[in-house]
Amino acid sequence: MPDDDDRPRDASSAADASWADVVIPDDISALSGDIEAYRREQRHARRQAQLHRWVDHRGALPLAIVAFAVVIAGLVATLLTVMAPTVGKAPPAAVAPATPTAPPGAVGGRLPVASLAGPLGPTPTSSLRPAVLVLVPVNCDCVPLLTAMAGEANGVGLDLSVVVPAARDAAAAALPQKIKGLTVNVYYDPARTLATTFRVDGVTAVLVGKDGLVANRLPVALDSMQKSFGGPLTNLVR
């Protein structure tokens, strides 16, 4: 019977001599490159695991898409704001007051200098341009006439400005409520400056152009209003 030394041995039981190729360094610093590579792999693995946990979370992908879209929209808006050319509308050219060719109150002249008490407080006559001024007496019972005139004035884009030669007048104060659907402004001229300058007798329309000069002065009556008032009023806003 053969002894143990005479028995055949397979390849798996043969001794592995590959350990003889391992070199053990004398100093740990010689392994610093391998250690750093190992740590990089660990960090990369941790980032990948965290990313997978975040993406795999329910609702995470739609949230990421929304966040990305918001960031892109913000960048686009910033670029458009910074790089877009500034385009502005030029303000409308104001018509400078013209040099009068006649004395105040006459056609071609300015309105006389006065301060009227208006809906927004003291109003200088120089600011009324273009304007349709209707000079009326105190306690004027002329609502139908002023209603027709307001319709003519509003029809060409102008307010009707009623001027009373007094500090207050109940009939004039009630005009904006009595003349429905039309724009009527009431001004008070306690010094009677306009009434004196234009020698008002009854109802008088004074048309002031964009240049601040009196374009026309018209005594107005019910039966002649359309004939005497319509044409000059249309010319006023051209």
C-alpha cells in the first residue's frame, strides 16, 4: 500500500507560488498613488449612489425638469434684458405758444391773463389750449344750448369749458349732472376778466387753438348755433 508521499496530487492542491511576486514596500508613502486612486473610486461610488437615490425618488424627475426649466428661463430673461436694444416712443411734440398778432382777447391774440377756479383748483388761462370756452351770464338758464354745444365739442375730442363771471353759481355747478353723457367743465372767474375783455352779452363761445391764440369769438344763439359754431370748431383741432 503506497504511503502518502507516493499518492498523486492534482493541480488544485499544488502550492500557489504567485505570492512570491508580491513586493512589500519599506515606506507607506510608496502606496500614496494607489491610496488616492482608491479614495477617488470611493467618492465616485458615493456620488453615483446619492444620484440614484435622488432620481429614483418618486416625483424627483419632474421636479428636476421644472427646476432646469426655471434656470433656463431666468438665463434667457437676463440675456434679453441686457442685450436687447432700448426702444422708446418719442414723446409727442408740444405746440409752443405762438407769437400773438393781435391784442389779448382779439382773434389772433392770447387769452387775457387770469386765474380761474376750476375742477382741479386754480387754473391759469394760458393752460387752456386748445379749448372751447363758453362764457355765460350768472344764473344762465341755457342747459339745452350748452348740451348741444357740449355734443359738438366732444364730437371733435374737446371738453366744453363753461366760464361764469362769479365766485360761485348754483346753475353752473349743476351743469355736469344735468348734461348727461358729455364732458363739461365749469370754471369761475370772480374778477370777470374774460367777460370784460370779450364784452360778453348773453352766451359767447371763444375758441382757442393749440398755439394758445384765440381762433374765433362767436355770439351763440339757439337758432344759429349749428351754423356759426360747427365749422370753426372743426377747424380748431386740425
